[in-house]
Amino acid sequence: MSDYHLSLVIPVYNEQDNLRDLSEKIKLVLSQLNYKYEVIFINDGSTDKSFEILKKIVAFGPDIKIINFRKNFGQTAALSAGIDNAQGDIIVPLDADLENDPADIPRLVSKLNEGYDVVSGWRKNRWQNKFLSRRLTSMAANWLISTVTKVKLHDYGCTLKAYRREIIKEVGLYGEMHRFIPALASWQGARVTEIEVNYQPRRFGKSNYGLGRTFKVLLDLMTIQFLSGYSTKPIHFFGLSGFISIFIGFLAGFLAIYYKLTQQKDFISTPLPVLTALFLIVGVLFILIGLLAEMLMRVYHETQRRPIYSIKEKINF
């Protein structure tokens, strides 16, 4: 048995204006629960006064803990550090920007107790006034992830989720993989569901999400799709790519011979065959090299067991 029933894991990056309100709300909600809990803040290389404020919040009690990174490693690394150090039977990640409502935590835990292994939050009312600029793209992204992973969720981007400890501890995290945890857990046999949670727009600070992260998410989505289907049989993927490439080569060669025999064009009269072959070969090679690199990184992380973060200090552990 673990020392705690519930562990909150909260990545923090430049959230000095939100931390006091967040800690008060968490304290109010958790004080009403009848089981032991811990709150783990991960300071992900903040450049403002977040760490100083966190050290004051620790005075609230011995179950408030801090992990301080040496530099900014990103949200996935922060969550990974919190999960690795969490002792609770149930682990609940939470954003520090007050967009997630701590009052939803008991509902997530209650749903988990119905027999599920993962309960994901769904911010149903998010982006109501920004349908074209934000909501539509969010819906498209969640539909794409659900289609690729075969795990149907409305809001993969919501950090507020509840996991059973034995499930989340088995999921390896790197890149931007934190948003895909429900899918990764489902592939290990976990029962996944979702419930609606409250959403409040950010009041202080600025969002750390940008267009660049969208491309990272798409690349990570390609990675997990590859790993889910071909991690143990990569020859099926590479072989299929090879056959397609060979087919295109035969087709291009057939057309070149056809043009030559019908005296429409000589082999050297058009650059299209060379350009087609060049771009196809380069494109296939880039994709295969990228996927091979992902496989090597996965093997490296899982065999070496080296963390994707560096901790400068721990407080209250």
C-alpha cells in the first residue's frame, strides 16, 4: 500500500500570478476529502518568481512538495518527473494556470472508482467565442488523434485527468507524448473514459502553447501510430514502403519506355523522370530515417532508464 491515496502533479512554468489562488483552491477542495493526499509542484525552469512563491506554499503542510528543474524541459518532462516521484494510488495532473478547476478532482476520482483506469477531462465549453480560430482546429485535432489512436476522446489537450498508479507508471513519456497518455494506456489494456470538467479562461500570464507545438503534436502522433503498429514488426512498414517505391519506379520506367517507343519524347527530353525519382527517393529516405531515429530513441530511453529531465533539488520529500 502507498502512503497516499491521491497525488496531484502540477507542472509550473512562469505562473507567479496564479500559484497563490491555485494553492488556496486546491487546499479547500482536498481538505474536504477523507483520504490522504500529496501535491507535487514541478518548477520547470521558471524565469519569474514562481519558485519563490512555491517555497512559501510549502509552509501549508508536509504534503506539499516541490521538484525544481535545472532548466526548462517542457510539460512532458515535468509530468514525467511528478509521476515518477508520486506515491498516491491515484495520480491527477493539473495545469497551474487556473484553466483547470480543482473542484473537478473529486468527480474524476469518483468516476475512476467505477472501474476505470483513466478518466480524462473534457473542457466542453472551451473556445465558445472563437469557433473558427481555435475551437474548429481543436475539434479537428482531437478527431484526428481519436481516429489514429482508436481511443475516442473529445479533449486530448486537457491536462486534468485521473490515472491509476499502476497504469500511468508503465507509460514511458518523452517528446510531447503527455497528451497521448490515455491512448498509450489503452493499448496496455486500460479502461478509458471521459467526463465534462469546468473551464475558465486564463486570467494572468500568457499561454505557452503556439503554432509550433501543433506541428510537434502531429509528428508525435505519427510516431505513436508507427510504434503501435510496427514497433515489433518494422519490416512490414519498411517493406510496404519499399514495394510502393518499386511500383512507382516501374511505372515511371514504363511511361518513359512508352514515350520512347511511340516517339513522343526521348529519355533526355524532359526532366520529369529525374525529378520524380529524386523527390520520391529523398522523401522516403527522410521518413524512414525519422522513424528509425524514433525507434532508437525509444530503445535508448527504455533500456537506459535515464530520465528526460534533470532535478536541481527536492523540497519536502
